[in-house]
Amino acid sequence: MRHRTTPKFWLFMIVTMLIVFSVSFGVLQHRYSDGERQLARISDYRDELDLYVRDLNEELEYVQTDAYIIRAARDQLGLIMPSEVRYVSGAN
């Protein structure tokens, strides 16, 4: 005796497969969109770090110049150049 499958069985199988594929596709789409958002956040953070590194490099170049050394000596140490005269005010 041969067992015959009915059209209802095949319809049930097709509907079940469509549901499984739809759910799988939805899960994968959600993971993909999460990955895109994370990539965008990381790219923004990388751009911020690039700007910070650029600013630090500019500051490093400036602190290695004579102008910075002279400014730091005057402002932080209170030094003057040999030909200059310091005036001190008695009023505070």
C-alpha cells in the first residue's frame, strides 16, 4: 500500500518553509542593521580621534618652536631677555 501525500500537506510545507525563511530573513536583517549602526558609531569615533591626534600633532609642533619656549619662559617662569628691563608696579 502506497501512501499518497495530499495537496494540503504540500501547502502546509510551503507555508511552513515561507514562515521559517521569513523569520530567518528578519533576524538577519536586524543583525545587519545593528552592524551598520555600530559601524557608523565606530567611524564617528575614529573621526573624532583623528581630529584629536591632528590637534595634538599641531600642539607638539608648536611646543618645539622658539616662540613657544620664549612665551613659556616669560609667562610661566617670569624670565626676560637680556636687553629688556623689568618694570614692577607697587600698586596691586
